[in-house]
Amino acid sequence: MEKNDNEIKDSLPKKSLLVLYSYHHQNTEQIAKVFSEVLDAEIKTPQQINPEELQEYDLVGFGSGIYSAKHDESLLELADDLPEVNNKNAFLFSTAGITGESKKTKDHRTLREKLESKGYNIIDEFQCKGFNTNSFLRLFGGMNKGRPNAKDLKNAEKFAVKIT
């Protein structure tokens, strides 16, 4: 029995890319490295991306730490520059000082809306705690020291497996 074109396409490995901005403590980079292993994905910074090249990928993950309740400005600017696509799959990820389902939804809203307006289908979102020494927190040694931890990295691995 011969496979049709869709069955053949579905059986091919998906080409994945992670667009990452990770600065202060490389919290989000730790998560991206786990995703990269599971998804066999390249990791690039927003500055390394030509917006047109995202057309080449079947799945694109966009992630950074959360700054003032949203992803880093470099990701938001990239999203503004992206060409329109037709239902291309993407996911969002972040690390933050404070997490939770409603917090994740709020933190990811700006990037999610920008990507959806360009035709991206956000298939899932991931967030975990990250070590935070922003603002006055550095005076007290920061918060979430040691995060992401082994459990966070395991949760990231489970998430990546789930979205493949």
C-alpha cells in the first residue's frame, strides 16, 4: 500500500528552530537547550534571524526571560518584522520570577498576539521559575536561586516530547 503525500510529509522529521534571548543568568537558555535536544532544533538569537528564513521551519519556539510582564523587546521586534504565514506552528516559552497559569497567559500575551496576527498557530506555552536578581531583589540575593532546577528541566523535556 502506497503512502500519499500527506502521510509521507508527516513521517519526515520536522525542522525546528528556537529563537532565544537569554541574558542575566541564562535561565531561559537552560530550558532552550533541553528543547533543542528533544526537538533536534537549532538555537538562534533574534539578531541572528532573517525574518524570511522562518518559512523554512515546521516548528518555531520563541522564548526569553520575562521583563516587565512580557518577553524581551528583541523578540517582540522580530515578531513585528515577520512576514505573514499560513497557520505555521509555533510555541512560546519563558522563565520568570513569579509563575502560574494566569501569570504565564499574561506574560505571553503580547508575543502571542503579535505572532497570531501574522498567521502563527501557537500550539502550546511553557514557563518555569528562573533565578531573578532584577531591581531591588539583588540587595537580598535574588529570588528562585538554583532555578531552573532538575525538576524544571524534566518538565521542559516532557513539554518538548508532548509537542512533537
